[in-house]
Amino acid sequence: MIDFAQWKAGSLEIWREGDGPTVGYLHGMVCAPGRQSFVPELASRGFRVIAPSLPGYARTSPSVDIRNIHDWVFALSEIIDAAGLVGAPLVASSTGAMLALELAAMRPEAFSSLVLVAPLGLWSDDRPVADPFSTTLSGQRALLTRDPTATASFFDDSAAGDLLVDATIQRYTARTATASLVWPIPEFGLAERMHRVSCPVTLVWGSDDQIVDPSYAEEFAARLRDVRGRHVVDGAGHLVEWDDPRAVASLAAAAFG
Amino acid sequence: MKTIWFHLMPYPELPDDFTSEHRSVWVDIDPGLFDARVGHRMYNEYIDELEFAASVGFDGVGINEHHSNAYGLMPSPNLIAASLARTCPDAALVVLGDSVALYNPPIRVAEEFAMLDCISGGRLVAGFPVGTPMDTLYAYGNNPATLRERYHEGIELILKAWTADDVFSFNGKYSKLRYVNCWPRPVQQPHPPIWIPGGGSIDTWQWCARAGYSYLYLSYFGYKAALKTMQGFWKCVEDAGRPANPFQAGFAQFFGVADSEAEAIELYREPAEYFFNRCLHVYPGFADPPGYKTLATVRNGAEGMVERAAREASERAQQTTKKAERKAAQRSFSAASHMSFEQMVEKGYVIVGNPDQVAEKTIEMAKQLRIGHVMSLCHFGNMSRDLAMHNTELMATKVLPQIRHLWDDEWQDRWWPTPLPVADRMTPSPRPSVSR
């Protein structure tokens, strides 16, 4: 079920799926409420999954107040309040995982547990995080997932007429929101704050991540207080839950079980 | 009609295999291709050409700002303008401009433009481009999501700095200054004329129309392809309830003048092919990052896509997307890559011919687009200084007299600088001889 809550910037789109203990899902660089198999896959393991769309993504209004990472983190803080996610365990991916860590560092009660899929937020000169935008749209798809068709529900259009125009605008707004999070380098000092994250964390990476090299898992693990597991999903790219929804759902169920 | 001699200052010695061996002329071009001795010669020759153009009767000299590229080597147009302000005593200094969002704080633009206006005695045209994505987002790391807001805020600060009677505080979203006090102040009051160079952004048309700024369409793809854009701008002027004064608009155009059309084709083929094939060889992945375009422009493009899709109802949606992507890449800077000179002439990218032919086509262009300012590119690509000056001289002596009259009997150019009277203007004084 998809419904809308209100927050300071307008409409907040929330996808709710399944019954059971509440688990949050925070998307990364792409977002397709109602059309992403990971959410029902996770719900099928006995959870009530709540997946809000961040500002600018899908049908959540863009927020004109957001100009830097500080504003993004405050936005997420308000969003988990509005979505009823405070204190719940959370699966967060890519840029969403970076935001979740930032929020957990300053608001300890925000999440009870985190499963982070290829978080951004650190930078190493010898393994630079890839720029997902200095390429064509097709090139970007190939960077995000091992199987470029895995994100079809975000990139491809099935609508026509005015709905196609709306879908094009929505995708552009979402990609702009991602750009605002990662441009020019997605490193905003998280390394200096990560030690404050007190909840248990599980790290998941795709073996073929073209955006954040899987070796970054070590950098995150070295700075986090309570890492419960580190997993590499074979044959998956950056957005592991799009390439292999079952694998990530199983890892999350085990972590939250 | 006013004609401005506009220089891009391209790097003239890109190798013959540049397009096959290098992916882009911009952003990640191989630094090893730059030879500083060529740079030394190039800058001096290019300044010679600008000075020559001013001396033979062009109304203005024009320059602009780009970064990390071989297409246009003026990271700081103000440096060149400062030199020209002293050596070109009568021409307008058309700086197109300073990319406002790249100056932090943008008060720097207010100050340097005011310096130029003072040095030149009030001959500055203040151009405020957003800047290309390659310059602003990739080379200078601006965030595409906030670039335009930062740009507009910067212009607001500059205008207030030029016109405020008192020291003031500016509490912007991106610039926070406790004390704003622009010294020097511009000669022209309330401020130099403002020209906005742009691509096809609808919001820019509306803004220029509303605020009364002069809009310049800097396409290098010829006046024939520019018609739709300029019609869009003039519609916005009409909607804003303003008169369609042609001097509120300008257009950039390549010219190649010779004694005959055949000679012109022979003379200008190589530099044109160099420019269009090498200098515009931009990797498409740099041309269209999300957030750079306004949503109105994206919507306009999407609606066009829908119309096309309706015409081609049998086409699958995925094919439509790929087509739009291809089309977007074609509209980007690399559009003319591998095009022959004959095609460039046929499409109007370059107006070539004898002086009468060039004058006739230029008037046709100006009337079709309804423009009062022509940014004329008489140097392009790897053109030699001698050929650039030959082209410039023919243009000044045999073409300009035929086109200059256009619009003068009907419209006043309210977007042209208003300098101090000649008698009040300083010129470089001869250096006193010093006995050693």
C-alpha cells in the first residue's frame, strides 16, 4: 500500500508492505515505490516494511530547503518521525545508507539496528568512489547494477502521453536529488562522526560494485562500534537489493531476527 | 545593428587524431596536450586579433569564460578585458561573462566588472552566464541541484552592490556578507548593461523578458537551427508586455569572408573543420547532468518526446527513450563532429562568401532571428593570425557598412554601453623617456 504523510516540504510518499514487526527500507540512488521486488521480498519474511521516498524521489515533494548534507540529515530525521520508523531496524542502501549513518551518529535512538548496502560517505584517493553522473543514462544504469535491466522500473517508461511527461520529470527530479547528495565528492566528514553510531550494523556489498569498491567495507568496519556481519553478494553490483533482492532480504531477516 | 568581434580562444594545436584518441575536449582532456610555448604565442596573437578588430571598426570586442578545456582558453575573461580596456579605446568590452556561481563570494564579479568599467570609461557590457555543465559542475564542482539558485542569488548581490547608497549586509542562502561595500563603483549608472548568454532554457527567456536583460543565444549550430529558440524568446517578450526591440537579443555566428565564395570555402574549410570536429568533441556524459536544466525545460523536452512518440505509435517505449538520448547527445556540443565543411555551410553553421553574399545572409539571419547584436566569430579553430585579420578586415570594411543600418531607424539600442564623453576619457599616455 502506498500512502502519503505530510511533512514540512509537502507530501511524503510511504510504501507499506506486509505484516509483522516494523522494518524500514531507505532507498539509494533510484526509487520506485510499488515496483521494486526487494520490499515484498523482505515483507514475505514476516515484517511490516515501511519505505519512505526521500525528498525529490518518486512522489515526495523536493525540498527547497536542502542545500547540503546537514539539511539532508535533518530531513531524514523528520521523515522517520513522520513515517513511524523511529527506533525500528532499517535496511538502507547507497546514498540512503550514508544518510542513515549520519543520522544514527547524531540521533542514537533513530534506529535499533542497521543493514547497510554499499554505503557512500568515505573517500580514498587510491580507490575513488565513481561519479555516477559523468556518463549517459544508459551508462549510469550499467554502473548501478550488474544487470542493467534490474532498475527498469525506475529508468524505463511504460506510460504514454501526460503520464510519460510526469514520469520523465519525476525521474529527472530524483536524479537531481541524488546529484545533490553525491556532488562533487560524497564525503562530508562522516569518518569523524561514525564512531558515535551505537546500534549494531551489518554491511553488505555486491562483488561487482562499480561505484564503491567492496574494499570500503573494511574502512566502515574499522570506524563502527558494533559490526555484526560483513557480507559480499556474488554477482551483484552497487544496488545489491535491486540485483539480488532475495539475498539482501535473507541477510536482513537474519540480522533483525 | 551592432557587431561584436567575439573570440573563443581555442587551443590551436590539437593533434590530428584527437577525436579518435581522446574522449573529450573538456573536463578530462589530457593535460599533456598543452604546450605552454603554444599558449604564449596563442594568447598574444589572439589579443592582437581582438585589438585589430577594434581598430578597424567593429562595435565591440567579446570574450567569455571556460575551464579545463581546449575549446576556449579564457578561465578569466576579466584578465583579457583589462588588457583590451587599455588598447581598444572606443569599442565596447563585451564580457560574456563571468559565470557568477563560480565566484565565491560573487562580490568579486561586482568589483572586477566595476574596475573594467572604470578603466574603460564606461564601455563594459556585463555578461552573466550560468556557464556550461562542463565548466560549472565538472570543472568547478558546483552542485547541479543548487547551481541556478546560487547564480540568481549572486546576480542579486552584484546588482545591489552596484546600486546601493549605503554599506549593507547580505544574508543570502549561499553568500553571507556582513559588510557589502563595492569599491570601485561602475561608471555607467545605475550599472553596465546586462546581457545573459544562454542555451534554450525557457526560464532564461522568461527571466530576460521580465527583467529587461538582453538575451544572447550562443549556439554554434547556425541561424537556421536557432529560429525556434529565438521565436520562444520573442514569445516570452510579448507575454511580458514588452516591445520586441531587436537589440534585446543577440546571436553568435561564424563568418568567413573572401573575394569570392570559392576562395572563402578554400580558406575557411580547415579552421571550421578543426573547430567543429575537435573543439566541440565533448564526451556526451558531461553534457547533461541532472539538475542543470530547469524543470520547465525538461518538461518542454519531454512533451516534445511525447509528441514524437505519438507520431511513431508503433515504437516501443524503450526505443523512444534511446532515441531521445541520442537526440540529446546530438544537441550537445559534439553535434557537428565528423561533419564536412559543405554540410556546415549548408546548415548555416558558417556564413561564407564574398562580402556581398555574407552581408545578404547576415541581414537575412538578423531579420529571421530578430537580433540587434551579432557576436561574430571571424577567428575559429586553428585559423592563423594572418587569415583571422584578413577575414576581420574584409568583414569590417566591406560587410559591416552593408549591415550596420539594420534596425537603426526603428529601434534604440538600450543595451549598449553609455561611456563617458570622449573628451573625458583617459587613453594610455606615452611613456616619458628616461635617461639612464
